[in-house]
Amino acid sequence: MLARYMKHKLEVVSFIVSVVIVTATITQLLADDAKRTKSDGKPPALEADLPKSIDLRSQFKQWNLLPTSQGARNTCSVFTTTSALEFAVSNYYGRGTRLSVEYLNWACNQVIHNETADRGQFFRDLLKGFESHGICSEANMPYRNRFDPQLKPSEAALENAKQIASLGLAIHWIKSWKPKPGISDKNFLEIKSVLAQNYPVAAGASHSRLLVGYLDDSQQAGGGKFLTKDSGKGAFSSVTYEFVKQNVADVFWVETIVKTAATKQ
């Protein structure tokens, strides 16, 4: 009798210990997940917490980072990625810093082993090119109207690219590329949240654009419009919320993690 009682008591104690361990494990996993969310960019705000409009065009104008045309080349994603990077770099320095679309296209081609075609690039490959080779200033490798497969960066351009790559920029994906275009409501809110933090957002579609603001407007399809920096038009433009929700395939933004002492507030 005593043996059976002790065995039952041990089984109860063992069960209680197991429950405590499982509960502690779940609590730790939830805490770790919260930390990851906090460190990998800010979580999207509730729509009610967001301003009705954001417009970063004045900052682009102040830094003289006005839209330029891609011409006849298929480089909209290169322009968009370069614009996202140069905004973050300019934020670091506290002054406008124009970066090289031509260099980033070259860096991407090194990663994907393309030496012949002036093909459209994917954001993911362009960012791999940046991670591997950096990016230099526009002055060190100006944009050309035609693709030259023999064109290579100078030593000065490569050195400048290393310097810029070391500034401590962080790439944040809101949505990685999927064959079927379209973004979720969560993606949509995060885009607006990032813009409200005064960072532009790169939006990939059949024609890629940099989102530089938004305006809630019930008269527009989807309830508003995003302001864009559009290399196809060589100008600031706009697209509706509905267009972005239905047609965008991948979305990212670039954060300035560290600023120089001169630009810290």
C-alpha cells in the first residue's frame, strides 16, 4: 500500500514539474520572439495611430536627391534600391549623398554571374550585390545610357564602396519576393508605419518604385495613394493603395543604425 502511494505521489510531482518546465519554455519563446520583433525594425503601428499623410519629398529636395530617369534601360529596380540606400546614407552623413546606380548594377551582375544582358534585376540580388561589394558615389561611376558589359569600377570606386558599406545600414524586409504579387493588410500597415518613421520604402512590381509618402483619401482606389520616386518617369508621382495591395511583389527598407557624432541629435 505504502509503495503504491509513494509511486502515485512521485508521478504527480513529476507531472507538476513537467508542466512548470513546459510553461517556462513557452514563456521564454514568447519573450525571444518579442525581442526579435523589436530588433528587426519596428512592428507596424495600428492604423488609428498613424498620421493621415506623410510626405518625404521635401527631404529628398533638401538633400538634392531628386528623381532621375533610367532612360531606355531596364533598371527600375536598380534605381529604386539605390534610392533607398542613398537616403539612409544621406541620413547618416546629414547631407545628400548621391550613389551610383551603375555600380550597384555591376555588383548585382557579379553575384548572379551575368556578363552579357542588361536584364531587369531583383531586389534580393541587388542587396546581395551591396552586401558583397558595397556601393560607391555616383561621381565615381556615373550612370550610362547604354549597358556596357566591359565596364568595371575603378580602384577609387571600389574603395569608396567599401567605406559606404561599412556605415552600419540595416536592410529590413517587409515582404520577400513571391511569384504571385500582392501584399497583406499587415504588410500594408508596416509600409505606412515605416514611412511615418521618415524612411522611404522600396516596392517591387512589374515596374519598381520608391514609396516616399502617403495620403489617406477616400476618393482614391483603396482609400488613398502612395507618393513615389519613379525612375521610369524621372519624377515624383503616385500610385493608389489598391495598386500597391494588388501588384507589389516584394518590399524592403533601409535603416540608418548609427550616425556620426556630427549628425547625432
